[in-house]
Amino acid sequence: MVINIMKLYIATYNSYDDQWGASICSLGVFDSYDKAEKALKNNGIEVFQIDEVDLNEITNLYLGGYIE
């Protein structure tokens, strides 16, 4: 029996535009890398990160941020 694990792509970006700090936001979760990238670019987001995760699997994904 072959089990296909669905991959999901979490599209995130830093919405903080001042000198010090970061505010990581998620634009959405997509079923392909291309869809995630297109959504980010269509919203004018040039600097971003797309992380791949498996559906229904525990993951320890650091989305980013700023800690002082």
C-alpha cells in the first residue's frame, strides 16, 4: 500500500518596515510552491519565505521574528 503524504507550503513575510524589529506574517497555506510564490508576488511582497511541511505531521517550524 502506497501512502502519499500531501505537502503544504506556508508563505510568510516580514511586514515590519522600520529599522529595528520584525513582524512575521503568514499570507496563507498553499498546495504548491508556485501558488504560494504567485500569491506573495501578486500582493507586492518581494522578500518572503516559503516553508514546506507535511499534512497531519508534527513540525517544529520557526517562522522568524526579532527578540531583544
